[in-house]
Amino acid sequence: MTDVRVAGVGLTRFGTHPDRTGRDLFGEAALRAFEDADVPRGDVEELNYGNFMGALAEHQGHQAPLMAEAAGVRCPATRYESACASAGVAVREAVRTVAAGDADVALAGGMERMTTLPTDEVTDGLAIAADDLFEVRAGVTFPGAYALMATAYFDAYGGSREDLAHVAAKNHANAVPNEYAQYRREVSVAEAMDAPPIAEPLHLYDACPVTDGASALVFVSAEYAAENGLDAPVAVTGTGQGTDRMALADRDHLARTPAAADAATAAYADAGVDAADVDLAEVHDCFTIAEVLALESLGFFEPGEAIAAAREGETTADGDLPVNLSGGLKAKGHPVGATGGSQIAELTRLLRGDHPNSEHVPDADVGVAHNAGGTVASAVVHVLEVAE
Amino acid sequence: MSDETERGDGPETGYDAWLDALAAGDGFALVCPNGHGSLPPRRVCPECGATDRSREPLAETGTVETHSVVHVPAADFAADAPYATAVVDLGPTRVTGIYRDAGDAAPAPRVDERVAVDVAERAMDGERLVVFRPVDTA
């Protein structure tokens, strides 16, 4: 297996870009990634691109060749769709391709345009990540599905809306200095508690926003980095993926996400680390309860324990395990098909020391990214380490 | 060909046929030899891949395992909002549906509440859906 390095990362500002096309958003992210990587486009051997709802939002299927054009590369290009984990699985494919020695340079990432649609159509679009026959036809929305998990969690382990409000407040605070974040403003616990309900027990500030944006990453083999004198100190040392039953009702436990646990087990084994070695994490907090479920599946907390982590300061910027220093999906934004790539970009910046929140993790060596699809019927986990 | 027709459109493989059975008070799940229950259409057990499955009745009542009152609906459910969704254990498997009580007040399901399963219509267009109604246990 070849050591895989992150040579360059590129993001658009996450937010509302009504006048820009998807190809332009991914083009910008790729441009920044190539500037950061100092790798010639002609060396790219593969493009792995994530997108979820482009056919609905932009009437554009077959996006991979379009994005290869936008990035200025001519190589095998494939779109990956795994709902909100689309870019995570795209990144995983690029990492595995380079690790296997099948390519020295791979471009990965993703793009989503969502604000082109009115709220009810976005709600419809996101809901198709659930089981159409047995969930969507029963009125389950995407926030509604996570609300079902939150109710089940509270019933099984305790916890409260206020605990979740602390997760929102933490992630909003983290987003303030992040130049790529959609919401760079603090939200207090009281403000989150007073927000209108979306799907009880989840209220407005428990939910991530609707976001346009793109992410791009240039992965190279360590040999390529050395031969070309690249500054690529961060390595992807572990990758794992898990799958669960599609419909929430078919899961063994309604408040656990074993697909993420399976992905983490595989990624940790791949990297030769365990949960105790991890210094910081970017996790898939599409809803505040999702961060809680992620932290337990990643092995940082026992089931029922992560609900208090933000409130008790364990996962805040100055805590023992800072979580979502980027602002997370919650405040940085969640352009669905780009998110998994954005997490890798943010972790890389945090570990390299050039993220505005790197000051909180000056000695960090090991970071974990957790990207989930649907109600975590799909999960991808990556381990990143400072290799130089 | 008759075998193919049965396998493709038979009463144990179609969602609409399953809803018909549920509406007739004959709700069922498909149960494999290892005891895994699932809802049609299924060619194999989704848990273990077993191809042998028997048609077993769903309980007519069950308990709410989790619920949510949805205030921001998908477009097709706009006329129903706010409405409650619930996941209910009906014996061989759980089922997800809309929780409806008789009054005009906003629905307020509780975990462990006893409910009966039925089929009713979506407000906007009459599309059939699974509903749960509170059972008076007094």
C-alpha cells in the first residue's frame, strides 16, 4: 500500500450562490485546490466527484465529465452518489486508488446547488435519501427522520433539547473565524431554544442550513510528492465505509448508527490507531443529534454519553477533543454532495496549521472525518495524520 | 411464465397489495426461517439473504417506539402539517406511519403509547398511507 498525501485543498465559500452554476462552483474549488497543491493538471489520472441532487436542482445529470472540464482535467471521471455522503465515498475511491498504486494523482470532491429550489422542493429532494415506500410515503422528512432518532435517544438515555442547543452554539462559535462558512455568527443556547420547531424535538438551530458550495482535493502518492518536491505534510492513513438498513424502522436500535461504527473500525484498523489517539474530529452534524450519534459511533463516548459533551466543554474548541472546528455542517453549511470533501479540506488545514482555528489544536497529529448519508444508512470515515 | 408473474406481481411482493391487505385488517410481514421480519416487496430476507419467507400477520395494535411532530413538511404533506410520524412495533417488524388522533388538537404521541394500525388518506390528494390511532386502554 502506498502512503496517500493531501497535496492541495480547495473550497468555495459555502452559502447562497443563486447566480452561479454548479460547474462554476466546482471549477472554483478545483482551481484553489490546484493552486494549493502546485500539481500540474495533466498529471491527474482520475476524478472522483460527489453530487446528490443535481438532476433535481439543476436539471443536470452526467456531471462528472462536465466537472472534469470545469477543473481542466481530461481523465476517467465518475460521479458518486451516496446522499449526503456522496463526496465521502468519492474521496474514499480516490484514496484507495492512490493507495493501491493505480494512480499517482487523483482529484476528488463534490458540489451541490440547493438554494435554486424552494424549501418544500428541497425538503422533497432531501427526503429521497430515505426509503420512498416505507418512510417518505409515511410523511418522513429528512429533519423528521433525525427527529425520530432524537426522540428515541432521549427515551433510551435521557438528555434534553438544551443539550442539543449546546451543540449548535458550539459549532456556530467555531464558524465565526472560518472564511468559508455560511453562518459566521454566534448563536446562544437561549436563541437556539427559542427557535421555531422543524420536526419536534428538533428546532431551527438544530438543523444545518440549505447551502450551495463545492469542495476539491488533490491526492498524491508520497513518492510523487517526494519526486516533485511538494509540501504535502498531511496523509490519509485510514479509510472505512459502512452500510445499514435503509429505513430507520428496520434498524436494531433507533438511536445508534452502526454503519458509522463499522466505518470507524475499518478506518482505525487501516491507520493503526484507535479512538483514544484522535486529537480532533469533523463529524456529520446535519442535525445536532447527528453529532451526538457520530461521537458515540466513532468510539469517543459510550452510548448515551455524548449528549452532554458540548455542554460540558469536552468537544468545544478548548476541550479535550475539539469537534467541528470548521463550524460543522451546522454553521459552515451543508452543500450535500460537497460536504465529505469539505471535511477533509478543513481537517487538512487544521492539521497543517493554516486554518483560522488551528490555534486550538497546535499539537494535533491525528484527525478523523465522519461523513454520513441518509439516516446513516451510509457512512464513511477517514483518518488523517501529520506525516511530516 | 405464471411463476414469473406471481413472483413479480403477487400479493407478497407488491407495496400496494400490502396496503390493501393492511386496510382489510390483514396486515402482514414476510418472516424468514431465522425470524427476521420485513415488509414487501422482498425477494430475499434483507437481514440474512434467506429465500424462504412465510407470510405472518402483523399485530393490529402496537406501541410507539419513537415519534416526531413535523412542522416543515414535504410538498405533498403541506395540507397535513403539522402532523406526527411514529415508528410502531407490530410484532414481526416495525412500521412507520402517521399518528392521528380523533380531535382537532395538534397530535401528541408518546413513547410506549398503544396504537392501532390502519390505512387512511393524505389530505392533499387522497394518496393512501399508513396511520396509527390511539387505543383507549382505560
